[in-house]
Amino acid sequence: MTAEVAGQVQTCQVLRSHHSFCEPSVPDTDPSSPAATPPRQSSPWVRLVSDLGPAVVFFLTYQWTQKNGVPAAFVPLVGDQAILFATIVFLPAALAGFAFSWWKERQLSPLGVFSVVMIVIFSGLALVLKDDTFIKMRPTLIYALMGLILLVSVAARRNVLKMLFSGAMHMAEEHWRGLTVRAGIMYLVLSAINEVVWRTQPEATWVTYNTWGDAAINMVFWVVNLALIARHLTDAEGRPLAEAEQK
């Protein structure tokens, strides 16, 4: 999907690439039962294709349309707006990426589902009304909602980020709170950056930032936070992970 899609599994892949502490949770089923099906482990290349692939499709389509113009068959739908034609191409690619991710992993990230719903709604509004404002404001609203949900969940002591990991990663509650607060603030900052970029910069600059800038900031954030939380990780029994791995 787009760069604003930053759910549990995508974050876990960043962390797993640097350390072996992030493992998929296993449902409490009887292995002898014929209905029990082992969960499929998340694959980095699956996430790369499903998350980044549609964003690259959007970017390349926009660049091509800027040089060659909107194909004649689509002019009645989008006029001469390259960003709307790129959205027409992007939308099925995003849905296909989401379906491909589910087919390969048999699990859905709640944030991924939320992002797909927002993509469909705002892309649909942009195309129906022929107004690219909906496309440009979509990351603002998604990031703002994600940031607020994370921060409110900490205040309400119902840590959403911890629940999204579903027992795949363990550490003391205070470290979960710190990580979630930092993530919430980061998403609010991304929301503000998107507003500034699309309102003050040329459209082509916003398209480039939305495709690559968001992804880069997300990646840097999670890699840096790995360094901050790695020493606080524990196994399921609360033992420091470094000690548990030595035994």
C-alpha cells in the first residue's frame, strides 16, 4: 500500500532483521486436531511487495503521466490531472497488495485494514469529485488518527501497540509505554509534515515525499528505537532476553 501503512507486521520485520526477538504468536490450539493449522510466518519480501509495491506503482504512473499526459480514454474521468490518473492505477494495485499479503500470511494487520479502508474512501472521493485534495490529505488524517490512538491508549492503560504485537515481543510495561508514546508522537509529526509539504510545495515534490520520505522516516524511527529497547527485552517469563538466549 502507501508509505503511511505501518502496521504490526511491517514493524516486526524491521526489528527481526536486526535481532531474533520478534517471533509470531502461536494460537492456543491442539496440534493433534485436524482443524489446527500452523500460522504462516511473515516474510520480508511479502511485506515489501504488498506495502511498497503499490506506492511505487503510483509514483511511476505519476512520473509517466507528467511526461506523456493522461491517456485519452481516461480524460473524461480525470481531465488532465496526472495525480488522479495515478490514483486510478494505484487503487487496484493497493487492493491487490492487501489481498496478496493476506493470501501469503493468512493474517490481517488492524492498522493495515484501517489504511486500506481510508485509501478506498479518500481515493474514491478524489476520483468522484475530481479533487486531489482528498489524496493529499489522506496521509495527514491517517497519521493523525494513528498517533492519537496510540497516545490515548497509553493514557487509558490499554496499550494498542502492545496488543498489536500479540505476545510476539516482551518487555516491562514502562518500556511499552515509552515506545508507544514515541510512536504516537512520530505519527503526529508525520501528519504535520505531510500538511506542510502538500500545502507549500509543488505537487511533484509531494508525490516524491509521500512515496519515499514517509517510508524512510518510518524505517529510521523503528531502527533507532530498536537500539533503545533491545536491552529491555525479555522472554515470556520476564527473564532478560540476553540471559535466556545463553541458556
